[in-house]
Amino acid sequence: MTPKDRLGQLGIAVPEVLIPGAGTAPERWSVIACDQFSSERSYWKETRRIVGSDPSSLDLIIPECYLEDGDREERAESANAAMKSILEKGILTALPPGFILVDRSTLHTPRRRGLVMAIDLETYDFAEGSTSSIRPTEGTIRDRLPPRMAVRRGASLDLPHILLLIDDPDDLVMRSASEAAGRTVYDFDLMQKGGHVTGRYIPENDMESLADAFETLSKRADLLFAVGDGNHSLASAREIWLEKKAEGAPKNHPSRFALVEVENIHDEGLHFHPIHRVLFGVNSGVLAADLERILTPDDKQDGLDISAGMVGFIHPDGSTERWKLPVPAGRLAVEPLQDALDGWIADHPDSDIDYIHGDDAVRELVAGAPDRLGIILPDLDKSAFFRRIIDVGPYPRKTFSIGEAVEKRYYLEARKLVE
């Protein structure tokens, strides 16, 4: 059996990856994931300024900060038209079937490695109680799928920011990938303080040791991949494949597969950060009092020195406090907190919530704004990450972020979705 066949049995496919061609500036082609800086339009305006009229993945996505503008359909149509134009103009170059070993440095870490490959969407299920070999790590919000599905439904390119995690303490996969990796296919600085990224090509014929490594991991637990980032993009791809399959698409249709980057949760350059909350259109004092009544904290103190089982609050006047919540062992404070926030917002439809990366960003958004309240969450223990998914199930939505906002995956590689 060939390495490709062995990998296929694990839900791993060997894609024909497209990368920016010789005449395309990769530093302007590559932009950050669409779900970043969702409350900071200035970031995306600056990205547009940098890109100018050059070919860019910016034209192929819908940044989330624009989703409430009432022009989703037009934006989706524009993205799909841009994809067709990109293919027609030959802006991207196809590599022979294979993987890409990614090496990235950022302002926050000197090195983080990943492996770009494709996965079979038949081996992924985001439904509650899923036992598939690829599972979500956070709750899937179905309301967030339609705009992504609208782009994917008519897309001719698969352009991912999806990150899958493996539990590989012995570093079997990345060590094998490093030994098999050959020529460098890209090497450049990412825009907007995204760091530096290098990609080395791994040909299909040099994947024997990689197949061994993935088979070893698959035998250790029934969960091979956990979706670390891009959960809603992967869920959208899955839903579109199910649509196409129901319409009679062949088993090997390109939509059955999704391009992803795989990273080892034990990589020293992979840092987990909590995702905080900012409430808009609220009276901070009233909301805090309502949450105290609902959550019944065991203890309340000033300051933001929080740990497991705690949440912190930042008020518009700059004052802070921390609460210790009564959560069972093995559970997180964000679980009862998110339930309380969901219920409160349902009863206060003029209020809204956003999910923010970084304490400083929360402070900036809340400072001096009388109708806002910031909520800070503690760090996540990544050593217990996979065990939590297996024993309990996904984390509540927007619990954690991998790296800082500028460390998120940038759109770079692509794959054809048309035959």
C-alpha cells in the first residue's frame, strides 16, 4: 500500500497546492484570517491600502467586520468572481501533489511549525456528541455559517485559515516532515506585523515516514485531529460537501476535501490565550449586578490577577474586579459565564457582544465608554486540551485563541475546487 493510500485511510489527502506565482508579490497576496480584528475596521482599511490593486487573497474573503453591513451576497459574489479571475490569469502556480512544511516566526515566538495538507470531510463532524476522528474544539454557531457557505458554494478556490491540532508529544509528525521536506517554495515577511513565513515542499513519494507517524498517533486515541482555529470555515466546507453529495457529486469531487494546516499542540511556539468578551450597549453596573445574581460567585476582589475558575471585569471608569465562580472540577469559568451572557443578551436585544484577543484591546474598547463592559478570562491549560475534548466535548465557543491576533494564520496556499 502506498503512503498516499495509508494516509487516505486516516482521512488525510495529498493535495495539489497552489501558491503565488513568480509575478505575484506574496507579501501582498497573503492576508490574515477573516475572523480577526472583527471590531477594528482600521486594520482592514490599512490592509487594503497595502494591497492596492495587486492580486491578493483579500479579494477572495469577507472580513468579519463587514458582515453586518447588509451586503453579504454582493461580497460573496465578488469573492467568487475574483477567484475565477485569479485562475484565469494564472496568478497562482500549482505544485505537484504533496504537502508543505511551514516554518513561521512572529514578534511573540521565534518558531512555530505546521504541515499544510488536505483532509477528507467525511471524517469530520461538528455535531454535538461527535466521535469522528476530526472534531471541533469549540461550540459551532450555526448563524455564522451562511456567509462562509455563500462563498464556499460558488468558490473555485479552497483558501484556508483552518488549523488542526495533533497530540504528538514525541514530535513524530514534524520530525518526519522536516526530514522529507525539500525545496523552499515561499519565504517572505507577512504584512501588518505578521512575522516571517517559509514553506518547504514535500513530494508525494517521500511520505513513508509521515504515514508511519500519523498511523502511530491514530492508534493512541480515537481523536486524531482537533480543530484549533477556523472551526466555522471547516464546518461550512463540510456543509457544502454534504449539499453537493446529495446532488450527486462523485466521491472524489474536490469539495469533499479541505486544505488545512496541522500543528502539534506540544510545539513550544504554540501559545494558547483566552478570548475575552466586550459587551456593547449596556449599563456596566446593571449588567454586573445581573451577572452576580445569576452566577453567584464564591468570592469577589479588586484586580485582574485571575486563575482557573475566575473571571475579571473591566469597567468604563478603569476599575477592575475578579470573581471566583462555583464551577465543578474539570470545567471552566467561561462555561457558566457564556450561558449567562447568552441569556442576558436574549433578554436585552439592544445589547451586543464581541470576542476580543488581548487584555489591552479590551481596555481600549471599554475605556471611557459608558455603555460597555469588558470581561477577562484566565489562561487555558493546553496539557489537558485533548483529554477535555475526548472526555467532555468541545469547549464553549470563543474560549481560547492560538497565539496573539497577529499570529493567526494568513491566507497563502490554495487548492482548486473545480475540476
